[in-house]
Amino acid sequence: MSALANHAFAKMNGIGNEIVVVDMRDSAGKVTPDDARAVASAEGGVPYDQLMVLQKPRLDGTEAFISIYNNDGSEAGACGNGMRCVVRQIFGKSGQTTATFETAAGLLNAWQGPAADLYTVDMGAPKFGWQDIPLAEEFRDTRYIELQIGPIDKPILHSPSVVSMGNPHAIFWVDDVNAYDLERFGPLLENHPIFPERANITLAHIVDREHITMRTWERGAGLTRACGSAACATAVAAARLKRTDRKVEMTLPGGKLGIEWRERDDHVLMTGTATFEYEGNFDPALFAPAG
Ligand SMILES: N[C@@H](CCC[C@H](N)C(=O)O)C(=O)O
């Protein structure tokens, strides 16, 4: 029987990024990729983009080790919107205003943002090396890489910037983020052989030095109304190209995020809301073997 059967969950969203939070710090059970897929897609399940599973802390001073599952059952190293949802749950129950968590990508600090409904997550330092992202072959300069789709002499999308925010991101710079069929091109690019661990695919438009609009096709989850780590990756990539300042407002289909690429330690801070929708317990029938 799945460790999730009968377990409590909270359905939340981070500006439209569909998130399920499960606190398993009191349980020895382990969530499997099959469990994660069943929650997202079985009849009577709880559709989500990411499932955030809190496990017993492995390090002193941390609240939890957090495993992050995409709705296809794959695991991710980072999920900015999901982290704000986790933080809201923890702060709401304990009254704390700061916390440290561990994920597969490392330690991560979070605190109550400048207003009561805002949460800031320190997403750590971006990585730009081709092996860190990772890419399948060497690119010395990852501000733009050679990659395109469409006719060779008239590409539809080309020359993305690539960044790791604990997970791989490719950002295509465009004039209008809504002018492309991201549902069609997203899976092609996510699974392009240049990305051995697949990639999150973003279309971004630089409005001015302090504003960017963007849409993302998420690795392992598909089209989303918001992706926090993609917002961080996009802000960093634009600043690295000297096209924006290091502090920007990002507009995503689901809402806005403030992103600051801090000069003093290279860390990327993401600030935004997190919304509680409802809570419940997982029906054991979700995890019953088929047949
Ligand atoms: N929605 C997330 C990112 C989730 C992980 C991503 N799909 C991946 O596999 O890297 C966010 O808000 O950062």
C-alpha cells in the first residue's frame, strides 16, 4: 500500500502553479514515482504540476528534506512556487517567519516577505557551465546556444540562453510570448538531445530594464500558469545579457513575481504569494494496482 494512502494533503497554488503539499515528517514511508503519478492522474486524484513531500530533516537547523515530484513522476531539484506554498503552510502552523529547508539541490532559506501575504525564497546561485545545466556537448558561452526549431533558414525559435537554478532551463527571447504554440514546441524542446536531463522551456519578452513577461513549458509537467525557478532563470539570463537590471518584476500567466539577483553573494531571491485552496486525505483507491 502506498505511503500516501489516507495521508493528509493541502492543495495550494503559487500564482497558478498547481501544487500539492504533503507533510510526511512523522512517517517512515517513501513516495514512489508511481504514487506521484497516481495522485496527479488517477480518477478522483488531485491534479497538480508539482507534489512537494516534506520528509524528516536530515540536517540540524533545517525544517525538512523536501522531495519534489513533477506530475509525470520524475523528481526535480527545485520548485520556487512549491517552496512558497510549503513556507506558507509551515509559517501558518508554527508562527515562525524564517526557515531553512533541504532539497536535492541543497539548502534553501525562506522568510516572510515585505507584506503579510508575501514569501521570499532564496533560490541559491545560478550555474552557467554547460556541464552544470547539463548540456550534451560543450558550449563555452551559455548566454546564447546554438539550438533552433523550424526551417533551417527561417527558424521559429532559436538561440536560447541556458541556466541551471538547481534544475535545467532554456529561455527563448521573443517579442510576444503568446504568439507561439508552446504546447506543440514545448515537448520537442524539453526532450531535445542537447538536454540529457530534459529542460524547462520558457518564452520571454523583455519589456524594459525592470519588467519581463514569460510563459513556461515545464519539464515533467507541461504547460503551466507559473514556474518560479524559470522566472529566476529568466531574470538572471536577461541581466547576464545586460538587457535588464538585477531586480525585476516578472509577469507570468498566473501573476507576478519579484526577482532579485543579489550582487553580494550571487543568490537569486524570489518573492510572491502562495494560495491555500483546500485540504483532504488521499483515497487509498487511488493507489490500487490496475486490473
Ligand atoms: N514549478 C516549479 C519548477 C518545477 C520543476 C520543474 N518542472 C523541473 O522538472 O525542473 C517552480 O516553480 O520552480
